[in-house]
Amino acid sequence: MEWFPIVAGTFKVLALATGMFFAIKWHYDQGKKEKVMERRAVLRAGGIVAAVFMLSLLGLGLVTFVFARKLGLDLRFP
């Protein structure tokens, strides 16, 4: 039996587990340090993202409507 895949797989699992542990620990520590985050800034950013999404959705609908009209598709409601 080949020994290299066993050793390499074990090393890979240990390295990834160690990296995940320290990444989670770092993010947890950062969250505790900056627990007093600006709620207003988060809400404003969420509102901006929602507004951009709605505008892009409206623009896509408009472009689709114009393109369908140029192709001569029947867009009347029954």
C-alpha cells in the first residue's frame, strides 16, 4: 500500500483544521473587540445595497421589455 497519500492526507487535514481554528478564533476576537459597531452605518449600507438591487432589477426589466418589443413579441396581457 502506498504511504504517501495517507501521510499527505493527514497533513492536509491537520493543516486545514489548524487554519480554521485560528481563523474562527481571530474573527471571534475581532467581534468582541469591536462589539459597539455603528448600527446606523450597517443599516445605511443595507439600504444602499437594496436600492442598487432594485434599480438594477428595474433596469433589467426595462431592457428586456425594449428588446422584446424590438423583436416584435406580443406583450399584451390576456
